[in-house]
Amino acid sequence: MTHIKKKSSLLTVTVACIGVVYGDIGTSPLYTLRECLTGQAGITLTQSSLFGFLSLIFWLLMLVVSVKYISFVMRADNDGEGGILTLMSLAVRNLSPRWVPLIMFLGLVGGSFFYGDGVITPAISVLSAIEGLEIIEPSLDRFIIPFSIAVLTLLFFIQKNGTGSVGKIFAPVMVLWFVTIGVLGLSGILRNPQVLHALNPYWAVHFFAEYKTVSFFALGMVVLSVTGGEALYADMGHFGKKPIRIAWFILVGPSLVMNYFGQGALLLSKPDAIQNPFFLLAPGWALIPLLILATLATVIASQAVISGVFSLTRQAVRMGYLPPMRIIYTSDEESGQIYIPVVNWLLYFAVLIAILSFKHSSNLASAYGIVVTGTMVITSLLIGIVMVKNWGWKSGVGGLMMAVMLLIDVPLFAANLVKLFSGGWLPVVIGLTILLIMLTWKTERNRLVRRLRQDPEALEALIVSLEKSPPKRVPGTAVVMSRGQYEVPLVLLHNLKHNKILHERVVLLTVATEDVPYVHNVRRVTIEQLSPSFWRVIASYGWREKPNVTDILYRCGLEGLKCTMNETSFFMSRDTFVLGDPRPWYLKARGKLFQVLQRNSLRAPEHYHIPPNRVIELGAVVKF
């Protein structure tokens, strides 16, 4: 009976992961082959060029997705979690300190690039699906942009309600999508089996030999077939490795290959179908149902990217790379279902700008690929380090594997760089902006903490002085929030200066984020008594957890430090940050940006879920 339940559970999770993990790569057949054969000057539709592109698409899917991500990258997990920031944290664990800043910078670049991808993917996916209206009736082309905007507006608007109920239809729709595109592709192959010759890698090699320099730039369109591969690794924590691998090899991979080759078979017999080979592969009566299904599939692909941006943002906030912001948990059972209002609406307006600026999926395809392939290169570098430093592989073997991956990724990245001036600047600018914000927040925050200074001797001297000559004592417990365990909290000094009182018991509370997704409850709090009335508490959380002071007080009670919420006051410093010493213009600009981020960040009481009526905030001017 248990064995049957396990099988049923594995099947359920496998089906569920199809609806989330494979949305982006699963909708690539809508536009990839069309753009390959029409998006590069100097390449015309011939059997040779068609077979060359099909061969390149097939072998990229096999080498990048099946081998690189499925077989190797997904082995690099942090307590089951994946993603580029996770890979970065794994890579620096056993690395020489002098290399750590460089590797962390690369990881942040990869994470920032995901935001650029998050703008382009919803726009190109939804536009390419709704462009099927032109096939049904050419005069409907004027409705493509309004319909696309309407669909995406609805999608972003419902985010606040959570994706739990909508998510229930994701899996069945995407399973139907992959079955449909697989059947359509198979029907095309059966009508013209000659297309299967393109499975031979000879045609890929022949393509480069025939078109020479032009073939290199054509890789910028071929890469559209593997966009979304990073999602396999990023969503690993939600579903596990096995379901993602099963879904790829049993359904997703075969369906994609069959559809690409089915489109190729159609183009062999009807070259004029190049205007939209995906929709023209279907019989006339199926066009409207296929258009509806394609729209649903692209909405799901967009939802997967939006959810991915939310998850990455939460991870960056907890790791200290972005300021605290309001995060709404839309499910009591699934911690991965979150909604971040500011990110949602900024992303929405960026997507609208992309649609109104580029107007057609072909134009967006010319902007797509730089950030995706850039992330692929960074992933190869980081996984090579993990192979040697974490898995214990010999340097020669790990270096060889990294070189093989880069031999594929670097040419793809280089080929996409030519898109920079044809629209590729948009996701790059978005990514670099996020990178600037991350680096500014992290460096200025660290600089501020150093300025406030972790001084064990000064803290100890203050406590000894207060125990020896205390001010007036008042009943209850004062929990004083501090950024570091040896910091002399300004709010404590201000309370003594202005109110001239001290609570019977003072708890210096520091909330620390560890480099793991979850921290076991046994290690949640560490308590140290500093004097008869002073205690230090360090509460540790993983980057997928949300700190909660009610839980912290409960854990303290279990360890012998009993604090009731009704008798506890939380003292926090509401700091006003001003620039200190004169700086060069670029450091001054960075300081100004930090001030803006600090003013608009989520206040500590909300961030730590502290009841508002238990909070006392005292202002302070802090130079940094």
C-alpha cells in the first residue's frame, strides 16, 4: 500500500511540475523555428538551412537541457534548493577568500539578469500566441497588441489573490499543451519522414561550413529553443529532482523535438508556411482551439517567470542583497506561493513598455537571449567550481567539464551580443540596474554596520556600568533589536538618555540569516546571559523562512528565558541616514541611492511581524 502511495505521489508531483517548470521552454516552438529562418540576413529557406537549424535545435536541447542542467547542475543543491544564488553560495563555501568577491559578483550578475528575462518572457510568449489571430483572419492583426495587454493585465492583477487556485489548472493545461504539440509534430513527421535526417549532427556541422560567419550570428536565434532551461534548476526546491527529470524525458523533451521536426516537415513541402509554421501545422478546424490553448500556455509560462522573480527577490532580501519589502504569503501550506506588490507592478509596467515598444514577437526575439546566455555562462563557471571544491572531483576532470560546457555557452552568448543594439539593451539595462541596487544595498549596509561597530569591549563596559549604577528600573522585558551581536544599540542609549529608565530585563536580539534554506528549530535560538539583567539572543533563520518574534519568544521560553508578549516592549531605532565624510561623485551617488532604498524599505516591525502596540521607536541620525 505504501509503495502504491509513493508511486501516486511521484506521479502527482511530476504532473504538477510540468505546469510550472516547463512553461517558458515549452512555449518556445511558437516562434523559434520561424525566427531562425527569417530573422537572419543571408540565410534563406532551403533544405540545407532547415536541416541545419533543426539539427542545432535538437542537439542544443540534448546538450544544454538533458546533459548540463538535468545531469549535472541539478546535482548542486543546498538542502534541496536550487537557483543561481544558491549555486553562488555553494561555490564560495570552500573557496580561497581572495576569490570569494569575484564569484559572489558573478552570482549576483546571474541573479540580476533573471529580472531582465522576466520582462521579455511574458511579452514574447503572449504576443507570439495571440499573433495566431493573423492566421485565422489577417484583418484581426490590429487586435493583437490590445489583446496581449489585456491578457497580461489580468495576469498581473490576479497575483494578489495568490496562484494556488489558478495553479490547479496549470498542470492539466500544460500536459494537454505538450501532448497537443507532440501530436501535431508527429503528424507532420509522418507526412514527410525525410525531415528526420536532421537528427544527424552532420547537418549542424554542414550548416556552419556552408554559411560560415553568418551561421555564427544565427546561433542568436537557435538559442530561443533552450530559454527557460534555468527554470529546471531554480524550481528544484518546489518539486525535487526526480519529478523534473521524469517530466523532461517522458513528455516535455520528446514533445518539443517532435513539434520542431513537424514544423520542419511542413516547411519542406510548403515553404510559404514560414509566416507561422507552428499554427499552420494544425488543420484549419483546430486553429481557434489551438490559439486558445497557446494563449493559456503562454499565460502559464508568464506566471512561472513572475513566480520565479518573486522567489528570487525573497531570497535576495533574506540574504541581504535587497532591502526588506512587503512579502505576502498567499498560501498557508506552500511557502513558495508569495506575492510582492512592488515587484509585481514594476514588472507589469516594464512588460507593457516592452510590448508597446517592440509590437511584434519577431522584434522581441531580436532582444531576447543576451541575459539568458549570460546566465548560462555564469552557471557553467560556478558549477565547475562546485565540482572541484564541493564534490571532490580532480581539478583536471572538473576543468574539462567546465570547458566543455563553456564551449557551447560562450559562442551562444557571443552570438547574442549582436542583438545589443537591436533591442537586447533592454533586458541588459534592467539586469544592470538590479545589480547596481543589490551591490549598493549590500556594500552600504555592511559599511553602516562597521560604522556602528561591533565592539565587544564597549558593549561589555556599558553593561557593567549599567549593572553597577543602574537608572530607575521599570517592570517587564525590553527587547532591543540590534544588527550584530556586539553592536552597542543606539536605541538603548537614546532610551537611557531621554527616558532615564531601564527595564528589569533587557534582551539584545539579533536576527541572523544563515546560508541554508531552512534552520532546524533545535538551532533556532542561541541564548547567552551577559549579566544579571542583560541577555543576548541570536535567532537564526534560513533564507526561505520568515522571521517572527512571537516564534522567537516561544523558543526562548523553551530554553528557560520566559518572555510574554504582554510584558515585553520592543525597542527599535528609526534611523535617519546622512552622508558622512566627503566622497567622490560616484560614491556620493551610491550613498544617495542607499538613502532612497532605506527610506522606502519595509519597517522592522512589519518585517519581523511584531505587534504594533508593543513597539517603541526612537529616532537617530546616523552618518555613514
